[in-house]
Amino acid sequence: MMRAFELAARAGSLYSRIAISRLEKTPGLMVQFSNIALIGALALVTLVLLAGFANMFRGGDPKLSQKLMRWRVGLQLVAIAIIAAILFFRH
């Protein structure tokens, strides 16, 4: 009877070790949020850059090109700040 109880206890501890190791490998909410924020910032920079290219190639308003360039530079600053914050807080 004691042997069966010991085997059940060992199986339970093995299961708990597997569950804990899976939890350690799963990214936390903060990691997921930072990944989403970074992808969003990079997507916005790309969209503004493509809008600027489209305006330039079709011979659009130069004032709009300047405005898009300023937005792109500002969004790049935000993206670099997010990258720096991620590197600072993850390590």
C-alpha cells in the first residue's frame, strides 16, 4: 500500500514540475504588451513612410510631404523609446 502512495506522490511532483516549467516559458502579460506596442509603433512608422513615398511619386503637395516626414521622425522616436524601454526592463 505504501509503495502505491509513493508512486502517486512522485507522479504528482513530476506533473507539478512540468506545469511550473511551462509557466516559466510562457511570456508574461508585460512581455506580450511590449511586443504588441513595438509591432504597433513599427507598423505606424511603415504606414507613414509608405504614404510619404506615395505622395512623392505622384507629385503631391510638398507641404504634405513635410508633414508626413515630421510624423515619421516622431514615430521613429517613439519606436526607439519603446525598444530602449524593452531592453532596459527585460534585462
